[in-house]
Amino acid sequence: MVRNDESEPVCVSVRTAAKMLGVSRNTAYAMVRLKQLPTIRCGQRRLVVPLPALRKMLGQAGTSEDNSNSR
């Protein structure tokens, strides 16, 4: 986990992102392969998800659900 000066993570693991999105780890990695989940490669194997991008996804998901319920 990469942190900024304010001790808040800048990036989280794919596993943590999966928990935040409410999907399985396998689904999160499938989203990475389909380029639906933005990642940064650290070294040859490690993938991390930028927290601002993840929060943006979560915000958009909440907005689309709100719009679909209002019809």
C-alpha cells in the first residue's frame, strides 16, 4: 500500500479494491484484464489500484443506481 504525507493510502491492492467494490478477487482481476479497473504496475508482478480512480468509480456507480431508481 502506497501512502501520501497525510497517512492515507494513495493506492490499494486489487484484493482491497475488490472488497471496496463488493466483488470477488477473481472478478476484480477480470475487471483489470478488461481494463474496467485502472491499475499501476509496480515491478513485474504487483498491481495496485489508485484510490482516487476507485473512489470515482464508486461515486459513478452510486449515481447510476440513483438515476435508475427514479424512473
